[in-house]
Amino acid sequence: MKRTSFGLTLAAVLIAVSAQFSQASLLISEPFDYSTGNLAGQTGGTGFTGDWTTVGDVGAATVQTSSLAYSTLATSGNKTYISPNVAASGASRTFSLSSKREIC
């Protein structure tokens, strides 16, 4: 009985200690609350190392008013539109992760 009690106590302590070190933290946030116009050069949010860049025609990626909508998902900010008429158009943004963080 003593050995079982000790084992359960040890397990509870290990779970409590590991829970303290396994808390999640926000790595990247992008509210996309930019002014309307070209997306290139826009910067905001947290966790990014650069601004928005575009591939192809700079004016092919623009910020438009109103957020995207999806079922019951709460959204905010604006949205981007990438013209389908421009060859090789697109937009990207860079970010880096601290060496102490992992993505699973």
C-alpha cells in the first residue's frame, strides 16, 4: 500500500511540474488591419521579421475592406485580393522562431 501511494504521489507531482513547462505561447498574430491599397510593404502583427512582399506585378496584391467570412468563425480586419490576371503573382511574409520553441 505504501509503495502504491508513493507511486501515485510521484505521478501527480510529475504531471504538475510538466504542466508548468508545457504552456502554449502565441508565436505569430496577423490581424490584417491594413489600409486599403497595395499589400507590398505593409507591416503589422507580431512575430514577423519583414513586411509583405509580392511576386510579379506589385499592384497585383491589394488590401480590400471587410474581413473574410467562414461559417461561425469570428473574423476581423481586412482581406487581400491577388489578381488572377497577372502571371506568377502572389504575396509572402517571413517570420522566425526562437531556437527554444518547437512547432509540432
